[in-house]
Amino acid sequence: MSKVDSRRRRGGLRLACVALGLTVMTTACGGGGTSSTGDAADSGKPAKTSMSVAAGAIAENIDPDAPSAVVVANYQTVKNVYEPLVRFGYQANDADLGGGLKLDTQKVEPALATSWEYADNAWTFKLREGVKSHAGNEFTSADVVWTYERSKALAATGALLWTKFMGVSAVEAVDKYTVKFTTDGASPMLLATMAVASYVRPIDSTEAKKHVTADDKWAAKWLGENAAGFGAYAISDWQRPRSITLQPRPDYWDAANSGNLAVTTQAVTNPAQRLNALTKGDVDIALGLTPQQVTTASQNDSLTVVKFNANTRAFVYPNLDDSNIADVKVRQAMWTAVPTKDIIERVYNGDAFELKSPVSPYIAGYTDEFFRYDHSMEKAKALMAESSKPNGFKSELYYSSEEPILQQVAEILKSSWAQIGIDIQLKAEPNAQLQTRNFNNHDIPLYMEDLGATEVPDACSIGALWAKGGIANSNNYHDDTFNKAFEDCLDQVEFADREPAMKQLQKAAIDNPMVIPIVGLYSTTVIRSNVQNLAFDPSGATPYRTVTVK
């Protein structure tokens, strides 16, 4: 049986609070969370008590597990009003990326759970006593069980995470403050999934059940319009579709790390108007600015551009049922021919980075030691000459007509791949149509997108995506070494025991690419320079409880 252990050892991190080998600081395994490490300076002025955010849209539905929960504007609110059983700690973000706080994916802290242990295909959590929801109902194991049963019944994103990433087959209330998760094996990604995924955060079942109807057995309509969480914030005003205000809760369980700002998010559909409002000081944070606007903001001394390594990446997905692309040498040649640095500068104004693994750099277990696709047209031509298509071929590259920036990327790829004998015809179509064609019909030879990946901060998560039966494996990727490495990854709980399998997963994905990486995109936010301690969340949402404004 593995139990809580906050000790560190030289040369690595020792298992603490069990999964993923993610370490918990000594203070975190007690009653409260650790203090956030900030970059705020004492200016002698009192901190503000409110903050304004300009975004493209505000929340329309705040049900944590609604189909629309994947919409950024919705989970921006959900992440702040619902609380996980465990959460990742923070560490200082790189100064050259603008500072702020980034996730420490090797440190899991207690949140609604105070401790946990794994034994015999089961995780058992002790729950924090005395925690109240927005409605004043006490948090108990019944809320965890009801949330799980609801996810199963709705069969939405939450159900996918419970099964594919967390390996949970049953949830049982052992007593009022103890809950047991039965899993298929060690389920080492369980804690990391809980820490970042809003879809599985506990719902106040006492309150939600009051709004169940014969036609709505899981209170979806009510939960779409009302918060029933145990998080640091509550909704105090919601003027759809114009604005939403979140108020910090004075009774939040983690008083030492609770938010102190009332946050009003205004819907400003035009990004130029968002930047203008930020420049004038009408708002404190502007979200969703274009790369060109970010460059403009970086030249203003009153503004700070904050960047975080994130899950958002531009990939080309090759359909491996297409005989032209099935040859691994062809995909290696296409990757080698991608002029990454040119794309970063010409298209993204430097607001992107080179991908050297299918795993995002901030994730526990990431390595770039196997990367071998530095841009070289000479090498790319040699790989094509060694392939089954030495004379090249014709193909089509599809991308969303709703994203003009992808048009620019596509044109560069077309020119580069033409130099190695691949004649590309560009096809822009509505995103919804492309999603259906790529993931259901499988009739697209090459599909490019730059959306955030469904990725848990654990290198094994790429196996859940692309191993046999993986949820992202719409392009029919198959690699025996990759599949075996994923199986090995799931057999162990401790990070040190799983690290060799994590490396093997990434090596296999480099040797036999399932995607052609183009660039990694930072999660970029522009703030007034008096905004401190902006924190990163891999979903792109901003957790407000860390933020202060001087």
C-alpha cells in the first residue's frame, strides 16, 4: 500500500500522496494548502479589491460536464467556482516569459481531499470536513459519488476522463468523509486528471437534486445557469451575454490562498477594442489578442505580456489509411521539411516555439532527447528518396476557414512540401464540418488544427490519445513499441518507475510520427503591469485566487 510521504531524495522526487510520483510539500498534506509563490512587490499602495477582464465572450453555460463545457468562456467560470479533490502547486514562471506562476506538475496538493492512498486497484480519499458550497451545504462523499454517476449518465467529456484517463470503474462512499475509486490497474494519471479537469470536479448534490425534474434527471438546465461548487468564487452578477462578476467567498476552505478580488469579465468581441481598453486602463487583463496585437502590447511600458507553455499546438494529422502518407519515411520527410522558425517569426510574430516531442514541455515526464527533425530540405529530400514515394505525390491539406492564421501556415507548408515532391492542394472548410470529416468519416488525407489538446499533465497521457483505441486516434496510428510503452506506463504508480516508459512513448512517437508537429503556441495573456501573480492553467482558464492588483 502506498501512502503519503512528503520526503525528498537527492536526484529525484519521492512519491507523495501517491500518484504520478508527484511530490506534496509537508504543509500541504495537513489541513491547508501551501502558500502561492508570487512576484508581487510592496509598492506602499493598498491592493485593489476588484479587477476587470476583457474577453471575446463570457460564460453561457456553467454546467461542468455539459457538451459546451469545452468552450473557453464557460470553463473560465467553472474553474473558479468548482474545486477539485487535489490540485497542482505553483512555481515561478520564467522571467523572460513575463513572470507569474506556472503549474508545478510534480507537486500535487490536497484540496477537497486531505489525503489519499492506493492499494489493490483502488484509490481511497479522505475528504476535508466542514467545507461548504455556495449554497451552504456541507461537502461529503455523496457529492463525489453523485458527480461520477452523473458523468456516466450524461456520457460527455467527464465520462471520457473517468474511464480513459483515470481508469475508474466504480465510486463508493465508504463513509461520510471517505470515498473509494475502483480502478482498472494502478491508474497513475488519476491524480493529475483530477487536478486539472473541471469536468470531474464535485458538484453540490444536495443543491442540484432540488432541481431534478422528470425530463432532466441530472439538473442539467439548472446547473447550466447556476453554480453548485465548492470553489474559491461565487457568481454575484451575470448579465448574459455582456458580463459576469465572480466574488471571492469569505468561507472558502483555504483562507490563506483565497482570492481577494471581485472579478468582472466583459464581453468585447473585437480584439482591437480589448487591447484599446487595456491600454487606456479601463480593464486589467485582455484575453485572446492576436499575435500582432501581443507584439504591439509588448512595446507599451504600462503593459506586461505573460506567456506559459501550454497544450495548444499546431499539428498536421496524417491519415494513415492513405497509402501515400502511411510510409514512415514520408512523414519523417514532411516533418523535416517544416520551416518551423520561419513560421514562428512570419506567422506568429515570435509568439510560438518549436515542438520536439508530442508531449508539451511543461508536462511531467517530457523529454526532447530523441528529437531529430531540425529543418533541412537536403535531409527531407533524402528521406523521400528512401521512401516508397521517391517521385512524390499529390495530396490535400484541410484546415478551418474560421482561422485566418492557419491559411498563412498552410501556404508556407505547401511551398516547403513542394520542394520535396509533394504537391499540396489547400482546402479551407468550416471547423464543425472538418471535425466530423476527420474524426468520424476519416476521409481527409491531411488535417491541420491549432486547438488545445485533451491532455493531462503526465507524459503517459499521449498513450491515452494515440495507443490502440486511443481517443484521438482518428488517423489509425499503430505502433507496437508505442502500445507496449503505454501498457508499461499504466502498470506503475511511482513516477520513477514509469519514467522509462514515458521516454519510450516519446521515442516511438518521434521514430514513427503519428502527427507532424508545426509549432507549439504559448498561452498568452496581456495584463496591466500592476497585475501580479497571474497563474497558468492548461485549459487556458485563469485561476483568479492567486491574482492581486496593486
